[in-house]
Amino acid sequence: MVNLIYIFLLAIWFCIMYYGTKLGLSVILFNIPLVWIIYKILKKNNKINNKKGLILLIPIFLLSLTYFIFDSLFFKILNFIVITILTILLFIMTIRPTFKVIDLIGDGFCIILNPLEYIGEVFRKVKEGINKKIHLKKELKKKLKSILIILPIIIVVLILLSSADMIFNDLISNILNIPAKAINHIKFGNIIARVLIIIAFFIYFSALLLYLLSNYQEEDRDGEGIIKEKKKETDTIKLLLIVLNIIYIIFDIIQIKSLLLHSVGSTITYAEYARQGFFQLMVVSLINLCVILYTKKYDNKNDNKKIKALSILLVFLTFIIIISSFIRMYLYEQEFGYTLLRLLVYISLFTETICLIPTIIYIIKDKFNIVKSYMIIIITVYVIINYINIDKVIAIRNIDRYQKKNDIDIYYLMNNHADNIPELVDFLEEVKDKDAKKLLKKYLQKRDFETKDFREWNLAKYQARESIKKLK
């Protein structure tokens, strides 16, 4: 069994050795206890089946020592990769009694990726260890579990909303500054970063060793390994929905007041306020959809109506956020022009809006195939995107914008594609700026869309080729 205390101490040592420092003596000082702990745990669990594999400890040690002796940036980077590969090979060659060279690549990827499957097992073992030492009351345990589940989601949502809206950011900043002023001498950033590094290292390394200890054994899931179905709890999901709805109500009130009523205060202009945050708001709306879909798993009859009501409210608030994002994107492109990414934002927001309809049906109706509905919507939109000729749309809309404002970024139009060439050829005569006209003409004259093989023939290329002939 993995010794969690050793691994936790190793995680702390990792943070001490590497956080905020340049690579040097720290590499060898960390790698020695790292390899020693791995060896002890594997030996304790009778997993050392080929001692010849331990010979790789020699190059690992010598390469680690180079960070202390030499100062070549090239070899520092290269040795990091090599040491990682050698450590993976050490695991494989030591645990496997026999192996084929061709299997090493596959096993190497497995050692890197498969530990992720054991993260849940790590939490289970940590929970078991804590339960043996600390006996918490049942209700307190449920509340702590709920808080631990929803806290990361709330933090991500607050960060996205804060970066998307200056007024909301000021509100959150003022709230957070209350305790910060009292203990402003503490560098919370460093503390949080160190804690996150320690936790991440502990979880992944524990999962890695669990994978190594369970690897190459016959699958036996009949006993302890059977995952028992747990009783569905609704407390966590209700708390999450309530907190999210409260946050979004405050945020949406700000959006309605600011974007629709044009009231943003005296510190910033309406244009500055509006042209920000659309990407963050789009991500927030996607998070909300995922939360709503997850709530459907909790169909406890006593709480079903409450959860449905909270979920429908969340859909409505999400719709307002999508509208806010749409308005921001519109104002942004009106100022800076049209690009592929900006049009894709529109399409994504449009798709999300349509997806809200089956989402509401899914919430209300007990048996509704939401996956099928989403697939139909997304595939349909994607097919339409392929046929609307986005590059041509971008060119036309930027040209229209130029005719109205006499302002255009030529580089937005020069993407080496054939779809917008006819529009650019026609637009060339309208360009008044000599430098921009010269740049565009040079770009067009260099385009070669000739197809020598009939299998490569393309209508857009043919049309582009015919349009370019007009310039000669």
C-alpha cells in the first residue's frame, strides 16, 4: 500500500526545491529522495521483478548532477526530458520480469496517462486515512463534501465574471479586500501557489504509484474493487445551484443596467466597458449547461421540483449572459472589424442559445434524449458553417465597414485562402490608402491557385484564378 505520508513529505520537498528557484543543486537533492521512496515502496510491495532495471539509477543520478556542475541552458532543457524518459524506463524495466523493446513506448505513455484513472482511488485512500483519525459527524461531513465540490466551480465562475465585467470585478475586489487589508503582509499568491503545487504533486504521484502497484496483475474486481452504488445526495447540487443563481442574478442586474441602460459610471466609457469579456461569458454559459446536465442525475422525489426550478432559473440567467456576450462581441467588432474568431464567437453563442431549448425540455421532461438533441443542433450548425463561406463573409463585412468608416486592417483579409479572392480583387479599386493598396495588390499577384491535376480541381480556386487574371 502506498505510504501517503512519505509521498506528502516528498510533495513538500518538491515545492521547496523547485518553487521560485532556478535549477541547480535542487535537482539532485530532489531526485535522490524521489528514487529512494519509489524503490522502498516497490520493494515493500514485491514489485521489483528485475533488479537489472535499477542500473538506470546511475545515468539518472549523473544527469541530475549536471545541473549542479554545469550551466548549459540547452542541456538543462534536454536533460530534463532525458531524465523523465529514463525514470519511466526505470519503472517499466524494474517492474516487468521480462519486456520487449517495442512495448516500452506504449508502456511509457501508459505510465504518464493511466495514473489519471487512479485519482479517485487516491481520494478514497486519503478519505479512509482521515476517517480513521478524525470522526466527523455525518451532517458535518456532508456539508464539507458539498463545499469542497462546489468551491472550485464557484472560484472559476467568479474569476471569469470578474475578468469580463469591470463593475462586477470592483464589487468582488472590494469584498475580498476586507480580510486582505487586515493581513496584507502575507503573500497569499505564493502560499496558494505552493499549496496547489504540493496538492497536484501529491495526487499525481500517489496515483502513479497506485498504477505501478496494480499494473501487470490479473483484474480482480469481485471483492473490494466493486464500486458500490451510493445513495444520491441532492444537498450539494442544491447548494451549487443556489450560489450560482445568486451570483448570476447580481451579475445580470449589472449587465442590464450597464449594457442595456448605458449606465456604467464616470470612471469608464460605455465603449470601454462593453468591448470586453465576451469570451469569458461564453465559457461561463458553457459551464452552466454542464451544471444543468449534471443536476439531472439527482431525481430525488422530495427535491426534484426544487432542483428543476433552480435549473430553469439558471437557464434563464444563462440566456441573459449569452445576450450580454453577444452585445459585447457586436460592439467590439464594430470598432475593430471582423475576423474568423469573432464570427465563430457569434456562431457559438447562437448554438448555445438554441441548445437552451432542449435543455429546458430535458429539465422538465423525465425521459428526453438530450445528447441526441445536442448532436443534431451542433452537427446542423457545423454543416451550415461549412457552406456559408466564412472567409467571403469576413471580406464582405470588412469591405462594407471600410465604405462606411474608411477604416480597414488589410491583414485581416490576407489569409492565403481562395474563398475571398474575388471580393479582394473588386475591392482593390476602392482602396484609397496607397500603402494598403500596394500591399493588397502585391498579395493578390503572388497568389497561385493553379491546379495541375484534375483531382485537385476546386471551384473556389478556379474563381480566384479567374479574378486574379483581371489584374494582369
